[in-house]
Amino acid sequence: MADAHDQDLTARTGSNLYPATMRQQFGDLSLELDVPEGVWNPTPHGIHLGNMLMKLDFSNEHVLEIGTGCGIHAILLAKRGAREITITELSAETNANAVHNLRKHGVDIPIHQQVADWIHIEGASHQGGPWDTLVTNPPTAKAGKHYRRYFHDTLILDAHKLVKPGGRLIFINSSMIDIPRTIALMEDCAMTVRILGETSGPFRDYYFEDDRYMLEMARIPGAYQMIDGVHHERLVVFEARLPDSASL
């Protein structure tokens, strides 16, 4: 197994906050990402979302990515045709590192940076917003909230503040926080919902660190599946298209 400074993204377990040079393949695209200490490295959630982004066309779009991390998804968005990208993170240093990785991989389109806490983004009515598409990998196991669905619910309910009428919301959802409930909420908001792809995989080690979280999941129908004695979650990537202005 490679050491902490040189790992394949799909082989990681445990804490994801140590410094590393991460390598990942998306089709013919090879990425080598510099990730400083304290920046959340891509998880299987992020890899699955990335695989789905590589199947989509973002030509001539200004895309907003909330929580860019090391910039892995922003790189893919650019490679799939985005005209410009706005990235957000909790610190300017994390944004700067993401831009470093973007430039390292030959991305030369405009990259706008905002320090923002989740969907609380300044300039939604200017500085490029509202955006054509919003992409994000919402926190789940490490949500830091008593209400575990906080990030998914607020994302869906407030998407219209950030995305143009007729624009797209693309994100990943784990079975651990109730996939049918997510679909119902999007449909209640008059979004047209499409599943781009789904996969499953074993729990990460840190899922078991929070006993309350495990109890919450036990109450959700279909939250996980036991395979050969191992907990597995289902991961679904959604594309939700907002209603256009004519239908509002």
C-alpha cells in the first residue's frame, strides 16, 4: 500500500485530513492532486460524483461548486466544457490550493473564489450568479449537525437562490440519509429529477465513531445493506433541473 503522501483516492480509509499527493483516473484523464493537511481528501462519494460529471456536458456554463476541497470536481467540470467556475470553501487557503491544482492540470478558464459557509454565498445576484449549474458533495457522516439532513435539505430548498431558472443541481446522496425522502423534497420543489448513476460500497471507518449516527441510520428504511457481515451504503448522484421561469 502506498504511504500517506502518495495514494490512490479509492484506496483510502479512516481520517481524510492528512497531507498527500493523490492520484486518480477518470477515463483517459489522469489527475495528480496536491492536498495539504487539514483539507478533506476525496472519498468514494466524491469519486462516484466525479465519474458522473465526466459523462455530462457543461459547455458554455458558469458552474458553482460548493465545497471544492482539493479542486478535483472543478478540474472535471473544466475538462467537460465549463466556461468559468466559481468555487467556495471555508478558507481562502483551501480555495487557493484548489486553484493550484486546477492550473497544474492545464485549466485556464476564469476561476472565481469565495470563502463561504455552505449555501451562504455572497453575490448570488452578481459576480456571475445566479449560476447555470450547482455541483456539490454535501457532508453526511461528518455533518457536524444534530439534524443530519441539514445540508441536503437546505441545498434543495434554497437552490433557486443560486441557480438560474431551468438550471441544474447535481449532487450525491447516500442511502444513510434517506434517498426517497430526498427525491420527494426535490419533486415538492417542482424539480425534474434524474438519477445519473448509482453504486454501493462499504462504510468508512469513521462512520462507526458516532454511536448516535449509527442509531439514526438504523431507523431509516434501506439505510444500508449487510454483505458478508459488512455494512454497505448506496450512493446515488442526482441531476435536478429547476423549473424554468415560464412555469414559476
